[in-house]
Amino acid sequence: MKKRIGVILAVTLILTGCKSFDHGQLQENGLRVMTYNLRLDTASDNENAWSNRKAFVSSQIMFLEPDILGVQEARPNQVTDLKEALTDYMFIGQGRDGGQEGEHAGIYYNSKKVSVEQDQTFWLSTTPDTVSKGWDAAYPRVCTFGLFRLKQSKQKFWVFNTHLDHDGQVAQKEGLLLILEKIKNVNRNNYPVILMGDFNIEPDSEIFSRLKPYYKDSRLEAAVVFGPEGTFNAFKYHEPVTRRIDYILVSNDISVQKYGTLSSAIDFRFPSDHFPVFVQIMLK
């Protein structure tokens, strides 16, 4: 009997040890990811101008501590303001008017957790390598991407962040197809992929359906979902938020643990006209 108990105890210890090791591996490959349309800095927003919101935005980001943060509509001064506030973060991306000019769809990353091995910004047009406006778009649109590496586990993954046109449906469709083609061309080693941003389209649109064969909607995949479904609030605190146009999509080799649409407000004012979307994911 003592011999049998000893065998059972030994097996139990081995299994327990394996579980602890697996858990450690999972923790190493965990990521917190956030997409945030900041609303550009324009004086016409009056009480909602960036100067009145930037402290709220930066403190909200610092509290949540995303490892990867994709922003949209970030003017050069907004990019700088966040760089100064987010002292542990680095930034990649060009403005849509070239260099650091115009609105950015850039990516901040926590330099303590991840590093970047390569990055690029391209324009959503028929001439993606030069400053340009595509198809029926109202404005030039860009996509910024990077190949990242988790410092602890050495796992690599791609992040693509974009802001599709708000008006041109051809530009929305062709822009997404261009991004899918770019992912296919650069991801020769089949690393996990995160595709996020303000798509300016809703989940039931025909354009969005083109993404479904390739990427999972993190809201539908998450084990825990928190917050309203809509993401565009237009600074209207007392009205329902129903339009979901901001997304974090993931490839099949990523599992989604938690998803949140964060509708925080102070004194009945939102920090942006979009809610940030925040997910906790695991790279398999």
C-alpha cells in the first residue's frame, strides 16, 4: 500500500510540475493589446479639444498598461504628447502626409515587454510606397505594421494598425484587400497576426465579411466580454452608443481571453469620440 501511495504521489508531483511549467509558458506569451482612435486635435471641438483631454487619455493608457497600442487620428503634437507621458513606450509609424506630418495610424509598444524587428508604413492606394490617396477616399489613408518579439519567450508576432476611409466604400474594400495582401507577402514564417484599427465599417457589412475567412473578431472569440458593443460615441455622453467600427482581429493561432470596450468618463465627458478597445490574448 505504501508503495502504491508513493507512486501516486510521484505522478501527482510530476503532473503538478508540468501544469506549473505550462502556465509559465502561457504567461510569457500573453499580451495586452489596445486600439484607440484619439480624435484629432482640432480647436473646433471646444471643450472636447485635445488640450482638455490629453491628461485623461494618457492616464487611462498608463493605468491599463497595454503591451501594444495602436492609435488613429494622432496628429504630430498628439504623438509627441503621448511619447512624453508613456515613458516606457516606443513608437513606430509615419503620418499620412509623409514623414511625421498629418494624422498617424501608428503603434506604441512597451519596450520592457516587447521589441520591434522591422516596421513600415504604407498608403492605402494603388501606389502604396508613396504619399497618395486611393480610389474614392476622402483623405490619404495609411497602415503601419511591425514585426514584434516578446523579450521573455522570444515569440514573434505581427501587428497591423490602420484607419480606413470614412466615406469611400471602394477605398474601404480595396484598402482592406491591400492590407491582407501585405500580410501574406511579409508573413512568410506564419507568425501570429494582430490586425486592428478604426475600420469605419460595421460587423454586418459586406466589406467586413471579407476578413472572416482569415481573422477572428476578438469580441466574438473572448471568454469574457465587457462594456458596450458600440465604439463610436461622438462625444455624446447621454446618447446610446451603437456603432461598432473599431476592431482587434487575430489570426487562428491566437486565443482571446478578455475583451473590453472601455466607456470611462469624467464629469460626463469622454476622453475621445471613440471608446478604446482592449483585449488580453495568448499567442499559441
